[in-house]
Amino acid sequence: MATNNFERTGQCPEKVCIQAKRVFDACIKQISLQQIAIRVRNVTPTDPVVPLRFLSARSSQTTGTLNDLVVERLSEKRNYGRVQANLTVPLNVTYLDVNNVEGVGGGTLVLPIDVVMYLPEPSVIPYQIEATVSAICPEGTYTSTEVVDGETVYIFTINVCLTVILKVTMDVELVVSTFGYAQIPPAQDYTQEVCSGYFELPLYPQNG
């Protein structure tokens, strides 16, 4: 096994400047939502035979979109601000149609956000508000089908377990102490030793 990057001794030899994303503040919200209507589009395969049977749904990516974002600094706490936005969480919904053909389509969950977070002092480089999301939908039912502007939309009513991590971030250049460049160990190829155990046997019995 190769040694890790921190088994050197002695003083740190130098300082280096690195580009990184600094997180000034972060908070987590875990929410249980009941009976939420989701409009599912772009189904694959196309034209499923209704009624549909809900199988599962979960977030299709870990990045949420913050729309209508408003940040107001608090007069009583200048280093903190009220963060308001509509958070959009993309979902993939899996179902079976009448012919037991499995299909999947995309939908979105929109959730209002209103929290207090630490804000860095004003600077030339602006901070950003980011959202990391993870949603699992253990229960759901097919409700109806609509045609909107020529597009077929399948409506499901689901229960959602949602985790949201909000972060105040900024792309910065930091000066940090360094232990030198990372030591990259050689890759170990996977092999299936079909003769493992056999070659370890003695050539002749031990009690001969």
C-alpha cells in the first residue's frame, strides 16, 4: 500500500495560493411533504396506456435551482440576512402502464425557502447562494392526464422526503500551507485468482 499524503515530518516547506470555493455558511432542512401534485413530462417510452401505477420517484440531480432569490441583510444583525427563494427540485418518476410496460418521466417540485444565514461583508467578488437537494418519494398515485399546448402531461400525487442543504459560497484564492504535491499510488488491477488456495497447498502431504 502506498503511504498517504500526511506522513511526512518536519516543518511545512512553503505556502501556496489555491483556487477554491469557500463556504461561509450552510444549513440543512429536512422536510416531509404530503399529497404533492407533480406534472410529469417527456415520458419514455412515449404514449403509455393509462391509468398508470406509481412505482417510485427520486431527485434526478443533487443541484436545486433557486428562483426569485431575494437576500436582505438584517438591521439588528448586519452579518446575517434573510434568504428567500423558490427552490425547484427535479424529479424522475417511474411507473407501470396498463400493459405492465415500465416508463419514466421528469417532473419538478417547487418549495418556498425562507431562512436566516450568515453573509460575508460586501466585496468586489459577490457571494452565491447554492442549494444541494435529495428527494425520495416512497408513496404516490396516478391522478389524471392533461394536454397542455399539445403536450401530454401525466399528473401524480406523491409524498416526498426532502433534504435541502443551503450554502453561502464564493470562489476565492486562498493561501494555505502545503506538504508538497500529492503522492499518487499506482493503480492495483483487479484480478480473479482462480488458483487461489490451490497453489498454497504443500506439494506432498505433511505427515508422510
